[in-house]
Amino acid sequence: MKRKKKKIIMLIVALILIFQTACNKSVKPYDDIRSIDSKEKKFEENEYNKEDILTYTFNEGTILKGSEELQKKIMDRGKNPGLGIKKLHEEGITGKGINVAIIDQNLLLHHPEFDGKIVQYYDTGCDQDANSGSMHAPAVTSILVGNSIGVAPDSKVYFAAAPSWKGDSKFYAKGLNWIIKENKELPKGEKIRVVSVSAAPSGEGSPFTKNKKMWDEAVLKAQKEGILVLDCRENEKTGIIYPAFYDPENPDDVSMCKGGFPSSPNVIPSSHIGVPCSYRTVAEEYNEGSPSYQYTGQGGLSWGIPYATGVLALGWQVNPHLDNDQIIKTLLDTCTKANDGSNIINPTAFIDAIKKTKK
């Protein structure tokens, strides 16, 4: 009896030690552990849980000792847009011949993912060193047109750089007005079809504090010119995209996607479209000539807007004669009801439906 009691006590002590070790890890699930200053950021094996690596946000400067191979595997796997996009590329559906636009932070133009794809670049007032980049801009650009990451790798981009950190919507309005002006000068077959805006320059919950009405006015102007705008506002015309995440082991299975975020899932209603934002690898370049990649275990809606924009570009390649209302209706109509009940974008079904409009 004493021996049995002693074994039980030893087991309890062991469990307590394991629990304490887990709780004492310096890296928690969903932590951002990127190296930002070009120096390696190293973590010993006792500082993180191997099972949580999938949830971390890290870059090529992050070293998780003992898990380097797993890190690389996760980073490489995250480059796949999922949901059948790669198979569409194999069919030649790559967004070729379609011009799109992005309004985001300042961008260095020569990352291998999108070098040569920026047709025009306009700075609305970022006031940054010409050799310095941002985190946000290369990420969204690579999701849209990246060679290995992007949804529409053969589309071309008109890029307006806007200083989101100033909290002034006039810069975003200025960028959109520039896009409208550029579009007017383009021949009919080369018009800018859609603008990806991973921000909410106006509306309820907007972090912007100045000139929000200017954004609303610019969007209306763009819409009158036939340019579709997707942004992060809660708006029935522009704010139809919601964050979602695919199963990292089965990224092409739409039914296994879930709405919301890995740490806080929620069901996406049929009035909106869930788009993968997490478990993604994106381009990174803070200093000219130092391109790299970062993996985002849990991404925000910012990653979903360029993804949806890319899917639309694929659709317009198949049938460039569809107007904005027609293509958005098709995108909504072809969504898949995932296992959790969420309305999830289905690029393959979308393209199949677009093909039928040509008959």
C-alpha cells in the first residue's frame, strides 16, 4: 500500500513539473516572435512548445533550436494559397491580362515574389526613406500576385502607398483618386478592375481619426467609374470579406475551413465570404536588397482582402466581360458551406461558374 501511494505521489509531482514547465515557456501560442532588426532571434528548446510552432508568427530570422526543419516545413507549406488555387494555375488561370490595384503602406518593389509586377507606384505621403519598407505592404502584395504565394501571379498592380500610421484617411482617398485617374488613361481592355485595401479608412470601428468622409467620397467615385473596391469596413458593397482559416494539413479542402481565427473561431453568415487569413507565409522586406519571408500563424482580415481580390482577377481572366455586380454575385453564389456552417470562398466552383457564363 505504501509503495502504491509513493508511486501516486511521484506521478502527481511529475505532472506538476510538466505543467509548470509548460506554463513557464517564454513563447506562448500565437506569439509574434519575428526578428525585426536583421539579427537572428533564437529560442532554446525549453523556451517554446514544438506543438505550438504552427500558431507562431515568425520569419527567416527566427530560430527555434531543435525545430529548424519543422520551421522550414511550416514556412514552405504556408506558401500554398490553398483551396485549389494551384490547380487553377496549372490550367493557365493566373490572372493574366488583368490589372488590379493596392492601397497599402510603403513598398520596396523588387522582392522576388513580385519584382516587375508593379506597373505604377505612387506615394501619397509616407515620408519614409526610399530604401526602407514596411511589414504590411509586401505581405498583401505577395498574397495577391506573388510568384509562389499569390492567388493571381500574372496580374499587374497599380500601387498607392499610404501612411496608415498617421490615422488620416485623406491619404487613402488620395491614393484611390490617383488610381481613378490612372484608370481613365488606360485603354478599354486594360482597365483596373478591383482595388485591394487592407484597412478601414472609415466606418464603425475605424482606427482612422481624420477625414474619414474623404474615403467614402473616393469610393463612390471609383464605383461610378466601374472600379470595384474591397476594404475592411462593415459595408455591403466593399466589406463583404471575413477572416477564415483552412486546415493546415488539408489546405485545399474548402469544407474543412472555419470562420474567424484559430484562437477564436466563429461562423460566417451567407451574406459574407470567408477567406483564408491564417497559417500563411508572405513576403517580407524591411530594407532594400534584403528580401525574406514571414509565416503568420494567425493573420487578420488584411490577408483576406488581397486573396479575394486575386480570386476575382482569376474570374475576370476567364470572362473579362462580367461587370462588378455579376462577378460578386457569382463569388457569393459559389461559396461552400463548410463543416462549421461558415460561408467560405470556393475558387474552383467560382471559376467553373464563370466558364459557364461564356457559353
